[in-house]
Amino acid sequence: MYSRLLRTKPVGSMAHSSDDLTELAEGSAVGLAKVLTTVDLVSLGVGSCVGTGMYVVAGLVAKAMAGPGVILSFIIAAVASILSGVCYAEFGVRVPKTTGSAYTYSYVTVGEFVAFFIGWNLILEYLIGTAAGASALSNMFDSLANHSITLKLWVKDTYPDLLALFIALLVTVIIALGVRNTVGFNNVLNMVNLVVWVFIIIAGLFFVSVNNWEGGRFMPYGWSGVMQGAATCFYAFIGFDIIATTGEEAKNPNTSIPYAITASLVTCLTAYVSVSVILTLMVPYNLIDGSAPLMEMFAVHGFLWGKYTVAVGSIAGLTVSLLGSLFPMPRVIYAMARDGLLFRFLSHVTALTHTPTVACVVSGSLAAVLALLVSLRDLIEMMSIGTLLAYTLVSVCVLLLRYQPDDQTDTHQFDSEHQDMDCLKHEDAKDNQILTDNDESSSYHAGRTEGEGDDSDFHAGHASLLKRLLGGHYYTLRLRLGMPDASARPTPATGRIVTRCTLLLFFVSFLLWSTIIFGVEQGTGVGAVFSGLMATMMAGSLAKLLIMIIQQPESTRSLPYMAPCVPFVPAAAILVNSYLMLKLSPLTWARFTIWCLIGELKHS
């Protein structure tokens, strides 16, 4: 049982051939269609994020938390998102031709139990996101129709929401028809959103007033409000992981996935900042409408044509966000079912559309029922914990793989045809031969890489950046920190040290933020002082763990894309994500616990 929980899986056992075919129960070989270009992936990433962020979050944060300082909140949130984004991008290169996103990445690195745990929670996260998107669209249509839709349906309360049920089922049908149709529909809606975005910026310039930023009104709530707003704005960037679920459908995942993740985050940041500038210059922050800020900012100035133009964009944006929640869900289910962790029939791929149709119909129907019965407010309160946990685990996995010896990265093998594995197999093949398909191996260096003895390539190339920044102090710093020589290579012993340090870093991060949030911020008197001392000690422990990690030699394996400044970037991502998880409501944690217990019953 212990070996079963911790066994890991090489990509070779996930993709049965270079064409990523899936063996079905009927004996036919049908795979997902490899049709997605880099532009398609960027469009999916932008669409899954920008709808709610631009049309809802910007006004909400500006009004209640940060004022015009929402601009800074979005920038800070973007930096925090990029920390996780670069870790996803590296894994998109390490494990390029698989579906399942963080589930697959965890299975390759830390084992079956954690992978199931992540995949199971991602499924619920996407379920809630899809239901919330359908409910938001229902509310938007009803609002534009002066609530006549609700009255005609003879529904006294807003729930059951029959319109949300219909919207969710309609989008499910679109996605089930195939990835080409889905991406085409997504691209059209994104073009509409782009046109409306440009319209907002150009038309808004005629109504701006710099007075709205003067007299201390740029940061009316101070830096505290900006940071509180940044925590909320972070959720406007959640969704780029949809790109990581398309590995089997991308034409060139090695290069497309990391580029698309970075490009989508930068595009979203540009949209959020530009819209926030126009919004806060057009309307004083305290007069911003909390429910439809971009629509009402034109109505305030009597420009009703602009209001309805923005309404078209908001419908397009929310629809794309709904697609972004539903699109990855059947792919995670498909990956888990193919590995035997969910019912096998869910891995069926339809020959006509080359999509996991059964998983799509089942998951879409469940989301539709959820949208029918649960209010939008309750759905929003339950979101994000699964995604944040996935972001954290991907950062942990990057740390682990960077410091493992090349011939140990895939030491533990798993044969998907045998369910009674009692032992773990040792593979002599190099890491670059295991974690990439054979037809891609020519793009990597085997064994000793060219120039590996050159100190400028030390620690995946970011040492050269440090040398430029620190000058002559660079070598002194290396000696004082005990960093290894450039010729040093990781061993199983050094890999185990990093594994222990990384796991401790993961748990200490949660303990640190728990102490700060519940002890320092909410405590009083002696209790708050004691909590402050404990937090200081834990912060010192984190610094010590990071020093111990950088004292170990890194793998010399070269990849087309590698996260910079390891271990600091993954460690920062772990800290940010753990803080945001602990700031979620008790209802979210209760839902998370119950869902995990249900999943454990299924897994066991």
C-alpha cells in the first residue's frame, strides 16, 4: 500500500505512442486531436482569466479596498501569479505531451496519492468555476432585461436558476463538439472582448479627470488597502493553468506552453491596469458601481451607447471565462480515468471529435445542476482553494526535480497495465530521456551538457545574472553561503536533503502564515507578542532551509525553458499561495475537507 501511494509515473506510460493514442475498452486507438497553435493557447489562457477580472474585480477592489491604488494591486498580484506561472511553464517543457496539468506533474514527481489529491480537488474547482460562470451570465442577461427573465420563469427567488442551467448545458455541447469548435468559438469571443477593451480605453479618454487622483485620493486606504486588494486581484489571474491541460492537443507543446502561459499573464495584466486607470479617472473611487463598474462609468457621463457596448463585451468576457472553467475539467477527468484513478469509461475519446466526450458530458451536467441549485455568492465563496493548492504543489515539484540526479528523477516506474505493484523499478535511462518523448530527445543534451563546466551556466544560467548584479561580491557570497562548485553533480544523498528541506518549507510556510494571521493580526496582548516571536523564528527557519537547498548541486539537464532563480522563485510562490489559501473562508475549508474525504473513499 505504501509503495502504491508513493509510486511515480514516467511520461512514457502516459502517452502510449508518439501520437498520444489512448487504448479504449473497445480496442480502438483514438487520441486527442493535436490542433492547437500557440495563439490558440494564449487565447485560452487570456479568456479564462480576463472576463471576471476586467468587468468585475477591477471595480470591486477600487471601490472597497484600494481606490485608484487598484493599479498597484494588480501589478503586485501579477508578480505573485508569474511566480507560479514560470513553474508551470517549466513543467510544461519537462512533461510536454500529457494532459491533466498539475495532476500529471504531481504524478511524475511526488507520487500517486498527492496526484489524486490534486486532481480530485481541481475537478471540484472547475465544477464550481463553471457553475459560477453560468450563474454570472444568467445574472447579466437578467439585469440587461430589467429582470424580466426571472419574472417570465415565475421564479420568486433567483434559485433554482433555470437560465444558468441552460447556459451551462449549451457550453457543454460546444466543448463536446471538439477542440476545433471550442477554440474557434473562444477566439471569436476574445476578439469581441479585445474590440470592447480598445473601445473602453479610447472612449474613456474623453471623460477622464485627473482630479480623481489628486489630494490623497490615489491611495485612500493606504498600502494596507493596496495589499488587501492585491490578494483579491490575484484571483483575476487564476486560470492560466488551462494551458497546461492541453499538452496532448498542442502542435508543439515544448515551446507553446511556456510562451502561452507568460504571454497570457502579461496580456491580462495590461488589460487590468489600463481598464483600472480609465475607470478611476472617469469616476471617483467611492462612486464606482460595485456590480457593473465598466457599464455604469459610461452611464454616469450620459454615454448610454458606450454602456451597451461594454455590456456586449462583458457577456463575451464572462462566456469565455465559463469556457475556461469547463474546458480543462474533462481533460483532468480523462487523464485520471486513463490512469485508473477514476472510472475507466470516463477516458473514452470519441473518434469523430477526438475529445473525451463522456467526461465532458458528465462534468458539464454536474456543473449545470450546481448552477441551478446554488447561488452565485455561495459559489464564489467556495472557489480557488484547489487551484491554489495545485499552484503550490507544482512549485514544490519544480524544486524537487531541479536538485535530483539525472538518473534518479524517474527512478520509480509504474506500469499502467499492472494494478498490483508491490515494488518500484529502477531505470538507468537519463532524466531527459524519460520525461520527454523519444522523438523530442534531440532537443536536449544527454549526460554532460555543452559548457556545463562553465561557471556562467551554473544553476541553470541565473548565476550569470547574479554575477552582473553583484559584481565582485558574487564569489564572496557563494563562499559564505557554501554553494557548491560548478563541477559538482547531485547525488541521491543531496537529492534527499532537498526533498526533506522542500517538504519542511511547505509545512513551515503554512505554520508561519497561520501564526501571523490568527496569532499576530487577530491576537491581543501577550498572545500577539508571543505569536510574533514564533513567526520570527519560523521566518528564520525558512531562510535556513533555503540556504540548505542552495548548498546542494543542481541537475545539469538543459531545457528549452527553465524557471529562473530557483529555489527562490518556487519558494516565493509557495509562500504567496499558502497565504492566500489561509485567507479563504471557513466554508471553503469545510467544503475542501468534505470533498477530500469523499475522494479518499474513492481512492482507497
